[in-house]
Amino acid sequence: MRPHVLIVGCGFGGLEAARALCGSRGADVDITVVDKTNHHLFQPLLYQVATAGLSAPSIAAPIRQLFRRQRNVTTLLGEVIAIDAQARIATLKDGARLRWDHLIVAAGATHSYFGRDEWAAFAPGLKTLDDAFEIRRRVLGAFEAAEREDDPARRAAWLQFVVVGAGPTGVELAGTLAEIARHTLPGEFRRIDPRQARILLVEGGPRVLASMPERLSERAREQLAALGVEVRLNTRVTGIDAQGLDLGTADGPQRLPSRCVLWAAGVAASPLGRVLAETADCALDRAGRVVVAPDLSLPGHPRIQVIGDLAAAHSHVPGREPRPVPGVSPGAKQMGRCAAANIRRQLRGEATQAFRYADYGNLATIGRHSAVVDLGTPAGALRFSGYFAWLFWLFAHVYFLIGFRNRFVVLLDWAWAYWTYDRGARVVPGGMPAALSAASPARDVAGGDRPPAA
Amino acid sequence: MRPHVLIVGCGFGGLEAARALCGSRGADVDITVVDKTNHHLFQPLLYQVATAGLSAPSIAAPIRQLFRRQRNVTTLLGEVIAIDAQARIATLKDGARLRWDHLIVAAGATHSYFGRDEWAAFAPGLKTLDDAFEIRRRVLGAFEAAEREDDPARRAAWLQFVVVGAGPTGVELAGTLAEIARHTLPGEFRRIDPRQARILLVEGGPRVLASMPERLSERAREQLAALGVEVRLNTRVTGIDAQGLDLGTADGPQRLPSRCVLWAAGVAASPLGRVLAETADCALDRAGRVVVAPDLSLPGHPRIQVIGDLAAAHSHVPGREPRPVPGVSPGAKQMGRCAAANIRRQLRGEATQAFRYADYGNLATIGRHSAVVDLGTPAGALRFSGYFAWLFWLFAHVYFLIGFRNRFVVLLDWAWAYWTYDRGARVVPGGMPAALSAASPARDVAGGDRPPAA
């Protein structure tokens, strides 16, 4: 009987681990991949689905299809809710039990509202395709509602978009919202001018893209301003409700009316971290991530490895201090390859090796012609911003997209959007926000540019 | 003050009416277009979204964008729930009131379960993008559930797909399901063979595609059989529940287990028909369609016109018996143009003209390389089926798709699907059917091809 490797989660980490285990250099194992959804998601471009630039199938690939030719891989749609580290059994939500010889947990992260879960209803985050559709619905719905609103103050609240958190996702969302308001929608409304929409990016810390070098953060802030995004640094969010936000600033509390708040501030590890902590008695860090041994295994449980955003992992270079691995897709992929290699070593009776993160750099896009790039090269850091950084970002992302067809379709959509400013996926299945369908007192709405005769 | 034309519904009829009123030959009017969704849907290809061949944005265009350059057109997202024919006011669900000088009601149709609305939960129909996503979820989810099911009978029920109604939509759905089971999915599952899926097309009448000439119906039946679809004619559905269908056949009642039933049998006019009947005292036919005067107006209400699937309209050719207009997109478009022309005539003080339907023919696709075409030409009827009919169908549909970009993307997706048998949109946002996530007694599931060691 061949050993059975169970991989929980098919994001960048889980996919890479499965591939490394079943490739030509692969181990002689059976692999089961369990994921809550039927697709692997290219998360770096998810904000494009949320902002109607790409359709969902362009950045998502059916997991089964990815493993079609790997006959030793079984794909299961399901959610792992319990793990028994001693009996080596994982239990799915529907009661199915999976026995494993080696377990790789790559369940990723979700958004965190810092204990204020009631904010979720008013400020959706962006982790899944469902999240992206919800954001698309709210953003486009806000312009629709503004077109229908007669009261100037209420109209302004519909046209005030607030993105909370100025990490890569927040910066991308804010920059793209500005592009939609300034370039995509003008001309399509008769009673509002979409260019009057205000896009605010609220950040608790002192700069945007805090993981970037300070100079690139400053460039990013300038580029955001040039796109029409108002950046508010050192500003904490103290409350969110259906009508807007409460902010804490150096000048005291402030109220910001907004009907469309997007959350890009907090990340929390998957609840599977807590499940692991209970069964394997391991430690979690403040974000709920699992503290792993240098070889990515759970301390005392060499057959369980935790990788990707769920792991609080360090990069180990001989002779240097261990450094935390950033929560980016190259980190998850490298951990996936390391976990697979360590399972092969265990099967051969060899010692496992510590994880070592190769940092190829950091890039973030801001909007049309705007991005910042920070590359580590043998000759030292290479940092640039602006048009060439944007081109670099664009081709790097298309290159890493999975599937030839998807790459081609995304390039095509982007070329179209570039030349026409059109966003091809501005389609919202089903209804729009409740405000547009709820019953309310009768009032007259003008048709055409002028109110028609009564 | 220019006259205000209110158009309710932006399907083929409403869109064509609005375009005819605002083009170069347009009348000097203000136009308001109200629709429940933010997009015009190219319904003839909706089955491709349901069966994961196309992404939603490929066949849907934002209504606002379509009227971007027509400054006299206002687009409103909303649902008309009341009409006052005397006061000339339409009321939206949120209470907004619209006064109109001329009203065109093009609210279309929905599916009908012949009074058995409880079937809707078990057999979704296909009219909207939401419907298409629901069908995509159920079809792909059934294969996922079959892969997880150990009991042979229950597994067979997951792999038995039943399409009710053998009109164009039912034939397209059944043919495409067969293609998915035979060509797209094989190789991706480890415990089931998707080719063992049974696709049944159940029809109460004596032939498929009843609106086609008898010879083409027979060809279509043969082509369906060649694709692997079992066609059951003269078979009535007497019950549908979560586990399958009850059928009434010549041999007596029969039970058909199935976990995925699709409804393509009944069409009912929009509920706005009843609203019109109350305010304007007009007659409805058995399907709830509004019986209109020869010029498409409501009898006694020359300022109200009803077009498209909501209208029980006739084609009037001098010297011949009036003939009913079929419920196809060319009919709706021609009615839209006629309604616009009659409004222009009314504004000039001229008499309106009766609607005359130009029948260019009828085509239906069945699956790869399979279609039937029935063209009316000046030289007589031109009827053909098979490969060239399929090519004809394909290019005719791409030609009529709205927007250059969409045409190109659809052609690209089709070319890709043709060569690879892949279906690019096999992505289901969010969860799968409840059966896959509901809690149930614990049981063991094998990983890999063989059950792993206990």
C-alpha cells in the first residue's frame, strides 16, 4: 500500500505541494486534495474580478482539471472540520473521514475585523469569488443608487467610496475604483457625474504598502493621489455601520458618510489553525497562524506540515537570524515545494531540511500605468515605479496565471480595457443592493434629462 | 417639453425599441429604460453559461453602456410593480413614480411549472444569469457528489440528469450535458466514470423541437441519440421531488431517480401582464400574455404598447389570415421596431400600422457538429441539418451578439472548447449543493485510487 498524503486547501501552497509530489521527480504516493471550492483561485488578480475588469473563470481553474493527468491525485470537494493527529484522520463537514500518512495543511487565511465581526455586513473583504461578486454588486449598485437619489447629502454618501487598509489589496482596489469613476462610467449616467465620486483610502499606519521600502511607499502614495484617491494615513477606524464610518484621527473623532466601504485591513488564519492547536498541542501566533518547526512540520508531529498563510514560518539561512516569511504567493509556493521535498525525504528515511525563502522581490500595482517594484537581485536591490513598473507587474502576473487559455483571455481583456477604458465584466447577476428594491414612500423620478410633464 | 417614452424591460424587444427611437431616424423624445437587472442578456446563449462554456460577461452587456451615446436615454435599475393607464404613471418597487406619455411594456416571460410551483426548488429553469449559475452549480455538483458516494443506487441517481421539455432550450441543455459527460469530464474523476452519466430528455409531446418541420424534428432526435441523449417522447411529468421524477407514460406511471432535474418545459408571461389587464381592462391568453391590437397597442389605449414574449401578437399581411408571432428573438426585435415606428407616427399625427412579422427561419443547435436549420427564402424553404447547420447556427449567433469584444471572446472560447473539449467556465463561486455540506453520519472515504491503510 502506497503512503497517502492528504493536502487540505488548494491555493498556491497546496497546489504546489501536490504538483511537487506527483511530478516526474514525484514520490510513489497517493494524494488526496480537499478544498472547499471546486477551483484554484489566482488571488493576486481577484481585485480585477471585484472591479469588473475580468470574469471569474479567467482567474480560476477547476482543481480536478489541474490534476487530470496525475492519476495518483484524488480531488474532493469538502471542508475539513476536525483533525486527529494521533489516529491520523481528518473529518469533513459531511462526516466523511480521511485517513492519512502525511498531512499538509494549506488552508490559508480569511479576513479579520479585529474582533468587530459586526462590521462584516457593512464592509466586505476580498478573499473568495463570492466576495468579489459582492464587491462588484456594491460598487456598481452604489452608482445606480446615486443616479436614483434626489437628496444631495444622501447622493454624496452613495458616491463616497472608502477602502480600509492600504496594503496591496487596498491600494489596488482604491486605484481601480478611481479609474472606474474617472474613466469607465462617465457618460453613462444622466443625473450624476461619476467623476464626482470620492475614493478614500484609510490606513491606520503612517504609510501605504508598509511592506515596501519607504521610498516606494511614498511613490505609491503620489501615484494614488494622481489617480484621484484621497489617502488618509494614521487614521483608525472605530466604527462601521450602514451609513458610514467613525474614524479616529490626530484631530479627534470624525464621521465619514459612505454607502460602500470595502475592507482590506485585517487577515486572520483559517480556523483550522485552532483545530491543529487542539489536536497537536502547537502554538498559534497573534493572527491565529500555526507556529511551525524550521522544516514546516508541527513540533512533535513530523507527519503534519503547515504551509502558506496558515503558517507562522521562518526562513532559515545558515549563519543568519531566522526571518519571518511574508504572506505572499511565492512564499506559499516555496513552502509547498519544501513540504513535498520533506515528505520524500521522510519516505526515504532521510532527515528533513529547514525551509529557506528565496525573496525575489515585491511588487504592487496601483492603477493604469502605476505600480511599484522592489526586486532583490544579486547586484543589490532594484527599485522602480511608474509605467515600467506597471508593465513589469502586468507581464509577471500573466506569466504566473495558470493555463494558456486564461493567460490569453486575460491579456485580451486587459488590452481591450486599456484602449477603451471599458470594463468587460460589469454584469451583476440577480439583484442590486437592498436600498434599490426596498419599499419606500412614493416619490417622483424624472425621466430623461428633464422632468417630464406631470 | 419633449414627450417621455417609458420602456419597461431591456431584452431584445425593449432594446430594439429604444434604439429605433433614438437613432438617426429617431423621434424627438426623452426615453427612460427600466430593467430589473443592470444588463441586457443574449438569451440564446444562456445555456452556454449554464453549462460552463461561456462566462457571464460574454453574453451580457451593461444597459447603461449600450445607451452611453444616446443622451436622451435614461437607464434606471428597478422593477415596475404598478401601472396606472389613466394617470399615465408607472410605480417602481421602491416607491419611485415615473410619468410617461408613451409606454412600451417589454417585460418578457419567466418559466412556468403549470401550477406546480413546488417543483421550482427541484428543477430550476433557465431565464436569468442567476438561473444559469444555479444550473452550473447543480450539474457540476452532481458529479462531485457522485465521486463521494459509495452506495451504487445513490451514485446512479447523482449521475442521472433529466431535462424536462424538448424545445430549443431543452435540446441545447441535454446535448451539452452529454458533451460534458462524454468529453469534458472523463479523466478528472477517480471513483466514477463520467461517461456513465445518463442524460434523459423528457417531452410530453410526440416530437422534439415541435416548432420545426417534422423532418427536422426527426433529424434532431437522431443527432441527440448520437450524442448519447435518451429522448423520451409522449411522456408527462407528474411529480418532481429532491430524489427524482414521477412520469406518466403510455405503459403507466414510472419513477425516475435523479438528483439533477432541469426545467425547460413551460413559459409564462411576466406578472406585468396581469397588472396591465387590471389597469387597462385588456385580455390575457392562457399563458398570461397580453392580447394586443394589430398595431401592438392595448385595445382602447393607443399610448400603451406591449411587445416581445409578453404580447400575444399576430402578424398581419394584407389578404391573409393573421398568424401568431412565435416567441423568438427576431419576433421581439421586429415588434420593438414596430412599436417605435408607431410612436413616431402618433407624434406626427399619423395613423399607426399593423405589425407584420418577417419570418427568416428557425434554427436550433443540439451539440457539437449538430444543429437543424429551417430558412424561409424567396425560393422556398431551405432546410438542412448536421455539420453545416451547426456552422450556420454558430456564425449567426456570434453575428447577433452585442459588442465587438463579446463576439471575439465568444469565438475564442468556442474555438478553445472545440479543440480541447475543455469548458473554460467550470467555476462555481461559493458552495456546492447542500448534500455535499450537510452533516451526516461519519463514514470513511478512500483517498487515491485505492483505500489507504487504516
